[in-house]
Amino acid sequence: MACLSELVSAGIIEKDASNDVLWTWSYPSIACELKSLIINKCGLLNSLDLNHDQHLVPFCYYHHHQYWFYLHLTDMVELPNSHRVKQFVLVLQTQDFNPEKYESLSQILSKTYCKTGNPAEMLKLYISVLVKGTCLTEDNGTFTVRQFDKTSAYSCVPAKDVVKTFGLETILIYTALLLKKRIVVYHHRLDTLLWFVRSLPAFMWHRQDWNIIYPYMQLTNPEVSELSALPTYIAGFQDAAVEGRVELYDVFVNLPAIEITIAAHAKETFTMTKTHKEIAVFMTRQAENTDLNDKLFITEIANKTNELLKSLKSLTVKKDKGQESITLSALKERKFAPALENFLWNLAAVEGYTDI
């Protein structure tokens, strides 16, 4: 039985009858600076409640440096013997992105804590998962790590809905992803923000890199500094004020307004060409194809992207030592339109086809 080696730590944050929020337990340990960040996101503080417009989000996740944090909120109001604790959040710190896996595990651990009120009982299940990759309970279900694979976590996203929402303008998001630009997404509802941000890396299936997403960020100094140090990312914010922080993005997606804005400093990169138009039309047609589910849609987009990359790679030339690369002079010899030449050169650079 495979162990779950990606698990790093677990913790419990409680909100009592006096509305005090306290970190009450952790195993083996969680750094103090991480605890402050987690408490700000956990939903138990009135100022940063997960109840936005009375819409409860009982499970969420976010990315901080090399770790993922999964937060599962439980309301204790209607449970017996819960006069001291009104709500609690179970925190799982891991090294991998797999929301379904950790939501399933969080539910079992949270139900056990609700029933027993004893972190030690929950810890037994946690260690069982850490060592054996599975845990069994009589009343709260069974968890097995082998039920959850990386490919499923990456592909079970509503990619078609992204294109249906933005239509032909989706090409702006696609181009930003292709050229590894910085994307900021705003939506006041956390659940909507999470599904949208999570969906975007699927458009670059050849990379399969979900570590570029930071789905639940806030305009705090540590988080802004974290983003500022990254060359590329997709970051989600609930605070509309992020639109004014132009230094944080090349592309801004206002999800409620269904608007995409290109920052002034990035406009030249997003000059559209015939190639862009062809891909945009292709994506919208595929999104309207009722015979395609999301997984097949992602496959179609991946094939289209691979066609583009194959065509790009055909522009390589041999260097002195037999190595092949794309040079700017070779591109200019093809006499492409300036906008297309610029696009192909930028793409060649991010894909590692150039010497720079």
C-alpha cells in the first residue's frame, strides 16, 4: 500500500462561544508565520469570513511558496456537547495539488474530531494515511490514496465553461498562459474564484504545471511580495482593489463583469495575429461541441497547441556544434508580419527553443 508522503502537517483552529479564534492543535508542527497566514484565510475571523454574502465555502485551498494548504470548515452549532466550540477548521499542509484527495481526507478527519473531541483519535487516522496510504473508520468512511491520481486532479475542471464565458476573448487568456505571463483573476465569491483559476493550466496541458496557480490570495505584504518574486503565475483575489495593482499582472480577468484587461506595459505582447484568430475560433467551436466533455475538450486544445509548437520547432536552425535552436535572424528571413514574428520569438523563448 502506497504511503501519502506528500502530507507535511495538520492543524486545528477553533472559534469558541466568545468568538475567540485560537490555534489549538498541530502535528508535527506548523511555523508561526504560517499560522498567521492560515488564520487570515480560514474563515473564522469576522473580517475575513468564508461567508461572503451569506455564501458558505466549507472547503478551500491556497498555495504558499512550495506548499499547499487545504482548509475544511465545520459548523458545530447543531452538534451535541459543542457549547465551547462554535466552528473549527482542519488544516492540511501538503506538497501536492489535489483538492479532491484532501477534501475527502479532511471530511473523515473532521468528522472524527467532531465525534470524539479528541485530536489523538484524529491523529491515528492521519498517521495511518501517512504510513499506509489509507485509513478506515466505522462511521465516517474510508480514505485510500490510490483512489486519487494527479491526472484526474488536473483534468476534472470545467475548461469548456471558461471559453463559453469569454468566447473569442479567451484567446487573451490562452496567449498569456502560452507566453507564461502573469494573470490576476478577481471574483468576490471564493468558490467561483477557485474553480476558474484551477481550470486555466489545463489549457497548457503539455506543461501540466498546477504550481503556477495561487487561487486564494490577499493583498497582504507577505503575499504581494511572494507574487512579486515570481516570473509567471495565475493568482485569484476576492478584493476588487487588486485591479489597481497593475504591477502585479499582465492580464487582469474581472470574472463578475466578464472583462479581460491587458496592462499597458504588456499590450505589445498581445497584438493579435491570424494565428491567434484561428485558435480563438477553434476553441469557441470546440466549446460549443456537445459531443465533447471537458476531458476531450482539453485534449483538443492540447492537440492544437502541439500543432503550433511543432510548427514553431520547424523553424529551428543548426548551430556550429550541431545543436538546433531558433534565432531571431532566422525568423526575420521568413519575413513574417511584425506581430507574428514577435509572438513566435516570445513563444520560442518561453519554450526553450532559443539560446537566450
